[in-house]
Amino acid sequence: MTVAEFRNAVVPVVVRHAQRYPNNGVVIFNELTSLEPNKVRVLLPLLGRGTNFPEYPSVSIAPLLVILTTDFGREGRTRGKSLLEMRAFITDEFTELYSKEAASHVRTFPFLPISLSTAGDIVRVVVREIGCSAPQPLCLTINDSAVLWLVEKTKMLLPAENGRAVAFETKLQVEALLEEVMANNALEGGTITTDEIYMDVAETCSYRRCTILLEGNGTLAIACQGTGTHTRVSSG
């Protein structure tokens, strides 16, 4: 994509967003360092060097919150550095790539590797969201053993991926399990008389309650009200 094509594709989108959300708009550029310097210069008004784009002088973009991400962490270029060293490195790298002018209004917020505890929280949130968005919505939870199993599968990636790896692995495993169970109509059934296996589910939840479990053979399974336990044959 040429610089002109980039401008024609990006600027109108940003302007429409600024018009729709004049007070609380957010613009995110993921992995900005992958853009050529000439294309980044198109974005200079968003980086604090102006209040509008020349093509749209009447639309102010000054109130927009602009978030830029880089891939330095995944590349290992910030490993072993202190917070001060990381901030200095990122600022210097940004200045070298795009000019001091582009970097002068940018504030750096390094993201530190998440803890295993936080990774577990991510697993639980993703599982709950999967249940809510399922074709047959569920009050879906996951027990501690299954959480630890998913975190362990991605533990080596956490320093670089910072949560994306564990979220992706959770979606991969749990969505496959749900698809398999629903394809077999295994969620059809009555109501059981005990909720002992259901953890951290609000009593007001109006959907069928299900829990992701870890079987003794190291495979994920799902247990739902009135249906028993259903194991995914190839969850490993």
C-alpha cells in the first residue's frame, strides 16, 4: 500500500470516529513499528502534532485517546531491562524510527509479564465469555485444576505474549469441547438436585450451569445440570 493509499484508507476512518465520539474516542494502532516512517508521518496529527487532518480542517481530533503498541517485548528486546531502561529504550527506538517530532508527545507505558495468578483470572474470564456467547448460552465456569492445566500449557509464552497466549489456548480448548458436546446434543437433559460441582456462578444466572473439569487422564470435560460429564476425546 502506497502512502497515498494509506492516507485515503486511514484518515477518513479516524475522522468519522472523532465525529461519532467527540469526547471519548479511542484510536489504537497495533504494532506501530511495523509501519514505514512515511506512513507514520501521516498520523502525526494523532501524535500531538496537530488538532486536525488537512483534509478535514473542521473536525478536531485533539480529544482522541491514541494508543500505540509495539512488538519489542515479543522480540525480546526489552528483556532484562528495568522500567526506566525500558521507557528510555522505547522512546529512543521510536525517535530513531520516526523522528524526534513524532515522539515528543508520546508517553511510554511498559507492560510487564503477567503473573500465573493473573493468567488464571484470564482463563476464568474467557471461559465465562465463551459460555455467554455460545449458541445455547450457558453459565459456564471452570474448576481450579482445569485452570492450572491451561495456564501450564502456555506458561513459557507468558513473558512475551502477556496473556494473549493463555486466552487463545483457552478459547481453542473450550470452544472445541463445547462444539463437540453441542453437536452430540449432550447438553439436553433435566435438572439435577445438587450444585456441588458448580463454582463461582451467580445464583441469579438464568442459563444452564456447566463447569469445565480436568479428568484424571489429562483431558478437559464439561459437566452440566442434568447431563452428567462429557469428555472431549482429543483435548490434549
